[in-house]
Amino acid sequence: MSIEVNFDKYFDDLVQKSYDPFLQRAIVRARTAYWDRRNKNFPKLKYVEKWCEELRGIRRVAVDKILDYVKMAKDWMESRGIEVHWAKDAAEANKIIYDLFSSWGAKKVFKVKSIASEEIGMNEYLEERGIKAWETDVGAVILQLMHGKAMHPTGVSIAVAREVAKEYLSKFLGKDLPADPAVLTRATCDWVRKAVPEADAIFSGANAIVAETGEIWVMENEANGRLVLAQPKPYVCLAGIEKVYPTRYAALLYASIMPVYVTGAAAIDNITIIGGKSASNDIERVRVSPATGSDEIHVVFLDNGRTAMFKDPDFRIMLTCLKCGACLMDCPMWNTIAGYFGEHVYMGAFGIIWTAFTKSLEAAATQAYTCLLCGRCKDMCPMGIDLPRLIKRIRQKLVEKGITPQQLQVMAENIIKYGSPYGLA
Ligand code: SF4
């Protein structure tokens, strides 16, 4: 699919965003809250850097065998009654998920937030076909009501100002709520508590899939994940193949470092581990499954550019990315335009590579030229990924395809002609 790259419109829009008082206020509040919490908690976690180093080593070795680990996880899952699917791209993933939900007659699905589902445009795909997929994370609900763009991979609405969130939530919940995060959160969570039991089916992403056990790990703070996943309804989990960890220990390292990098917190509030369909062995030790849990569990492993990433020696390292979003929090561009740093689901520096592989090189063009290549993201990354080097490679590929902003072409010509990017002036 060819995408037309309109640098001028994109950069004009960014200038507008940089003057948006609500966006600017929300960015400052989000950044301040993140750094205050992180600076308080980081020193308390005296092993966090050691855990990062250990996990980095495990992920870097495991990435070379990622397809073997996917196979190992699949075998375990199937032995425990979970059905496993493989989706080579977004279209295939959407079709598999839609076919499952419609085979169950589901019209209303409740979700635990999943960036992979945003990557494939799942909510929109299902809605066009008569199935409503409701979000249950507070931020994801706000974004769903706004039809907005995610601001961060794990905190999708953190740069949506409370004054804006108030408007959407008041309208949706039918009461005039104050622009107070505590009241808005309470009201949204009350709605989630009441609404989720009405689900015909349930859905989540996966924070981790453990190869040695086939377990699905879902991590969240609001307990909406626990609530959704406790429903005895047919369940679909969508997982990018980079979510596979070789061992429980590796998944635990990930769970231990994530909170402080994601929100600045010292620990995660909830981890739900699903190892298979529920079962009871209580009558004469005869195993009966399912028990109280879902009658059907399906896992869809998503490729959508990931095996291409795996095959490219320059970019394979990106499969170690945790999608924690820490690289955004010290990024001068994210701190000016938040999630508008990029036109697609994956924003910011890490998102340039993910957009190039899960969407297309052209789709990543404006984002790649938004980056200042300052290198702060590299210093923030718990996996030590050299994002500036990868972004330069993306730019090199764009140049090879003749995709560069016109201003840069003029500067390059000026350098050749006059020895200065500014020409004779
Ligand atoms: S590149 Fe590093 S900091 Fe950024 S999302 Fe990935 S793991 Fe996190």
C-alpha cells in the first residue's frame, strides 16, 4: 500500500499542537508527576539496574530464538486447552478475532488495553461489523470516547488535559463531573465495574507470554484486567511475538522493572496469570475443565512485520523493546507534542521503528524527521537500545527511496553549493 507523505501538513499541525494550551498543560502535569514519582522510587529499588542488565542479557539471547520460543509456548498452551492462532498481518489478525467473536454471537466485548489491538485497528474493524469492543482502562476509555490518538504506549491519555477528559466523560456518563482526576477516575471505574459483567466475550493483549509454561501474563494497575479476565466468557488474547519470554524468571524481571520505567511507581498493582483453561480436580481427582473460568481461550500470535524485524540484523534488537515508553519521558519532542510525534499508533523515537515495520517505511517518514537525534532516549532505555542509530538507518532507507522533507533537500543543496545549509545568507 503506498502512502503519500505530506511533510508540510504534518509539520504545520505540529506547530499548532505546540501552541495548544490544554495539551501543553497536560504534558507538564504528566511529566512532573512521572519524574516526581520516579525520582522518589528509583533509589529505593536498589536492584533495578541489575535487573535491567539481567533482563537485557536474556532478551538479547532469546531474540535469536524467538520463533522457537513461540512454538514452545504454543505447544504448552495447546496442551492446556488454549487454541493458538498465527496472524501474519493486521488483516489476518482482525479476521481471526472477528470470526471468533461472531461465532460466539458476541455483540459486546470488554477489553483490557492492548497496543497490539490498536496497531491492527481492531476496535474499528469490529465496530464496522456490528461488534462493540469497549475499553476498560480509564485512559483507554477516555481515548475511545474522544476517538483520539494515543499519547503514550502504556498511558494512552496522559497528555489529555483533565478539562478535556471532563467534557467527554460528563457527556458519556450523563452527569456534570468536575475537572478533577480523582472524581473522573472514580466515575469511570464505577461504570467499568457495572458494565463488564454484561460482556458477551472478553479480550486482552499480553504483557508477557512465558515459553516454558505457555502462561499469559497481563499486568495493570486499575484491577480492570482482573475484573475482565475473571468473567466466565469466551476470551481472546492478542500477543505480538516479541512478548514471548523464555522463562517465568525473565517475565518476573520484566514485571519488576516495568513500573518504575512506565509510571515511576515502585511496583505493579495487579498481575493476572492465565496458564490454561480453568479446571477442577476435586472429585476423586478427576480433572474437569473448564471450571469457573472461560469456556474457550484463544491466543492470536501477531507477526505484522515482526519476523521482518527479526530477519534484519540492524533492527532485530528492537524486538527486545518493552514498549514501556520511558524513552518518551525525557524526549524534547514528546515533551512538546506528546503522542502527535508520529501519525500512527506508535509514537516517539521507539515508535519510528515500530511504525516502519508494522505499517510501512513511508508511514514512519514524518516521524523519523521529527526526531532531533539528541540521544536522550538511549540513556532512558532499560534495554539499552541505541534508538538514534536505528532512526538514522530508517532515514537512510527513506533517502534511498527519495523520501525527505523539501527543506532538507534545499539545505543539502546549499551545503554542496555554498558550504553552508543556509546558503549565501
Ligand atoms: S525503546 Fe527502550 S525505553 Fe523506549 S519503549 Fe522500548 S524499551 Fe522502553
